[in-house]
Amino acid sequence: MGYFVHPSAIVDDNCTIGDGTKIWHFSHVMSGCTIGNNCNLGQNVVVSPDVILGNNVKVQNNVSIYTGVTCADDVFLGPSCVFTNVTNPRSAVNRRGQYAKTHVGRGASIGANATIVCGHDIGDFAFIGAGAVVTKNVPAYALLVGNPAKQIGWMSEYGHRLHFGADKVATCPESNEQYELIDNQTVIKKNI
């Protein structure tokens, strides 16, 4: 099946790119990257060396994904969101080899213009609102907004806000899947 690279995009040597992936206008995929099957990299995307993207990752226009970032399957990266990889950058100080790692869990969504400060992981199916600045680890299914980002609720795997009743159970209005809130800090999907 293969993958598609727009003529204006650049893909360096030593990259692994999965079947069905599309890399669009003016994007640059640097050496050593691994990009899974059926991914979509929009216009003007930069994927730095050794980044790993799972299968079905959707990267919207103008996103920069720097060395140290890994994304699991089904991640959505909104327009112009950015990852950092050095906590104390200085132009005159070379900090290569000191990159902090950031992992984005399966099914997580990061909104437009959000910034993920390096060294903080995003849990599975978490939802980061547009313009948020993430400065700490994010639990699975958590909904975060603001600068600095604060958790304001929980999201289902289908991307709907969860409303927990007195029994600490919520139902996704689209999938009808149920979720349980444990100790007001952890959400798990219930097996039905």
C-alpha cells in the first residue's frame, strides 16, 4: 500500500513510515522518526529526530513535535500545538542529550495552540483544551484547560464530558459505555 509524501514535504533518510500515512505540504520529517500506519501530518508539520508516532495519529497544521516525544495510537494533535523538550533553554548552552521525555497516551486529544511543557505525560484518552499550557502529568480521561492547565472534569473515549452521579458512575451519551470514578482522582471504563 505504501505512504504519500507531498512534493513540497521533506522526509529525511532512516525514517520508518507506515502504510496509508499522508505527509502534506511543507512538512519535514527528520531522520530516525517512526510514524505508524494511517497517520496524517498536515501542512507545515515538523517531526524532529527519533520521535515516535503510533498508528492513526492525526497531526494538524503547524505542529512541532520535538525529540523526546512519543505518541501512542489514535492521538489527535490540534492546529499549532507544540511540545517543548528542554526545561531551561539558552541559545548559548547546548543541551542536546538532555531532552526531557513526554508521552501522549492512546486516544488523547490536544487542542489548538496548546503547549505541552516537556517531561509531563498525557494519559490515555485525556483531553487538553485549546490554548492550555500543560505543566504537570495528566491522568487518563482528564479534561484540562487554561494557563497553567487545570483539570475541570473527565472525558469519555468518544470525547464527551462525563457527569458522575452519586454512585460515581457516568455514561457516555454517544457510546453508552460506562465509567467509574475512584477516590475522585481516577476514572476507569467499566466492562459491561
